[in-house]
Amino acid sequence: MVIDKENNGAGGDGTPIEFRLDGSSGVPTYLQLVQQVEHALRLGYLKPGDQLPKVRDVVAGLAINPNTVLKAYKELETKGLAAGRPGQGTFVTAALGQVALPELAGLRRNLHRWLASAEEAGLDEDGIVALFTSVLRDHFRRDGRDNRGAGAGDGSEGVA
């Protein structure tokens, strides 16, 4: 996902988001689009009133079926995050909880430093993802905040 923080059209036609796909993720294409919108909302890059890229622009940019984009936008509508306006496009209608942008900038700087340290230690991208995912899961399980149904102390610490 590419975000234009100045909101001047990274996604074409003045939209602040441009979708990217990861064919090796195992995540269906429409869900990747949904997740990217949700992430942009959580990070404050998208806000209510912002227009999502037009279906034809996403299709042209990603070489995917229009029904895939329509399915993603329908899922966003079902979640109450977006709504289509006939003849105009699809617009963000809700925000998700987010950290204030000044705090987010500091967290990003710290994460960039951590990533540089991980690379210096010899981890490649897949190793970094595995380590981060493992620690993230351990953190939320240990604190009893696992949203996926596994409770704290289920013996899965350190397992990605």
C-alpha cells in the first residue's frame, strides 16, 4: 500500500491510497485490499470523506478482476467503513481507533531503528516478519489480550 500523506493523489484521481498486492501471502486479493484500507484508517492516513480509488483504476493498476475490487469495497461497506455513491465512487465513512500522528511518527522512527538492528543481526525480511509476529503474539497472549481466541498461558509462547 502506498499512502500519499499530503492527500494529493498517490492512488490516482486524488485518492490518498494506492493498493499493492502480495501474491505470496496466501491472503485472498480482496482481503488484501480490505486490510490495506483498515491499516490506512488505523494509521490516520485515510479519514471519513476520503475517496477510495475508482474500481477501474485499481483494476488497471493491479491487473485484477473488477469483481475482486467490488467484493473488497462491499466488505468495507458491510463493516461500515465505506459507502458507494452512485456515479461518484466509494468513500470512507468511518474511522478506526488510531494513535495521534505525533506519537505515530515517534513509533515509526523507533521501528525503523529496530529494523536496522535486525538486519545488522543478519535477519532477512522473512526472518524479521517471523520474529516480529512471534513477539507480537506472545505480547498479546501474555497480557490476556489475544483477539484470536487463544488465551494467556496456552503454551504457545515463541511460536509464530
